[in-house]
Amino acid sequence: MSFVSLIPGGFPQVVVDDGHFFSSFLVFEYAFQEGWKFGLDLIDNVGPYGFLHYPETFTGNFYLIKTFWFTTNSAVFIFYAWRFSAHITRGYEKALFLLICAICPLIVNFPWYGFEVIPRLAVYFSSLFLLLSRVINNSKMFLHCGFIAIYWAVLSLEKASNIYVILVIVLILGFRWGVPKRQAQDLERVC
């Protein structure tokens, strides 16, 4: 259901004006297309992939890239939410959880806020997957960690607020994996 927002995502929905907000989308697309170096040729408050964050396209050149990126965000969210649901044992609780996961992204103003909410949900559930995985000792877990690290790195290049959320999660994961098991269990009981 979260793919519903892809349909209008590639069509211009606003007229570029001379204000900062909407005109910056056009600048991001143009800079990426021309190979500008962010931080040298262009300095802004988003990363070099900042144009991916917003559903509007103005030149039409990035519809497939934006569709691929939103599909990736949606797939990561759906996959890790589904994996998390395996930890819910009661049928009605699992059904309620999955219903909320299906509806939550749709209650926001599509397609605009879907591009804001779904990546955050993907980060949330992928981090829960890692938090619930105490030991990384097999090749599947290494693949998950590698994929999540690359995914989070691209998200960090998309928007600055993603960096802050991901840094907090990395600190929590480092604490979780770095503290001996006995001390971690004591801390969990206290919390």
C-alpha cells in the first residue's frame, strides 16, 4: 500500500518560484545532473542526494531514480517491519501491528510526507532488527549489517536530520553490542 504514492511522484506538482524551499529542489536536480560537487560548487542544508527526498520532479530526468529510491525505502520498511512482527507471539497483536504498519504511512499527506515518514520507519525497524540481534556471527547477519550500513549512509547523504537519527541509533547499537551480556540484562531490567 505504501507504493500508492509513487503514481503522482514523477509529475511536477508545484511551480518553481523564487523562494528557497521549492526552487531548491530544481537546484538539487540541476546540480546532480551537471555533476556539481556539494560543499564546493554548491552549499546547502541537505546532502548531495537531497533531491531524492522530495517527490517533485521539475526536469523529469529523475523520475526513475526517485521511484527506485522510494521503492527501496518502502521495501526496507516493509521487510524489517515484517521481521519485527515475528517477535510478536499473539495473533491479534501481530494483526494489529501489521495493520498499523500498513496504515501509518498512508494517513500522511501523500506523496509529500510519505517521503518523510517511510524512510524514518525504515530506519526505526532496521535498527530494531539489529537491536534484537544480540550476536552477529553468521553470514546472513553480516549481509544485513552491510546492507543497513549502506542504506543508512545513503540516507545520511540525503538529509541532515537523517544523520542525527542514525548517529543516535549507532550509539545505542554500540552500547548494546559493546556491553557484556550480564550487564546488558541488568540494565534492561532497570529500564
